[in-house]
Amino acid sequence: MGHHRRAGRAAAVTSSRVVSLVSRCEKLGLVYRQKGVADKRIIEVHLTPAGEKAVGKLARMHRDELLNLQGIFQVPGSRELLDEEEKNDTPKKRTGAARN
């Protein structure tokens, strides 16, 4: 089964939507396609350095948003997010965030 199908099934989207998303990301310089090493029928999708940077930024934003919701909702894994923030020693401004 191809990566597009596996990724699509995991995200509950169609294969054509995954291909469309990958194509848009490729045009933006965030990913590139490469034929599989073991199976040339498989097309692998890899992040470019710009893609790595974008994913890192999104991950930080998502982490910060989850921490902002702590106290309003029970956020699974919030302790790990707080531990990661302390380990990275990058204080973030949060409004209404409650630490457990």
C-alpha cells in the first residue's frame, strides 16, 4: 500500500486530497518527492529544511495553545509539554494557563 494511502487513511482523508496537499507543499518548497529505495513504485515525501522549520513552528504553536487550554480542559500529556518547555528553557507568555 502506498504512503499516500496510508497517510490518507490515518488522517481519514482521501488519497487524492493527500496528493493535492503534498503538491501544494511541494510548490511552497516545504517537501520533495523521491522514489522508494526498496520499491520504486513507492513515492516517499520528505521535508525540506524550510519544511522542517515550518513543522517546528507549528509544533511550538500547537504546544502553546494546548498549554493555554490547561485549566479550561484537561489536556492529556500536559505535564510532558510543561517538562519539555522547562527543558528548552524558553519561557512563553501564556494567558490563563494553569500549571499542575
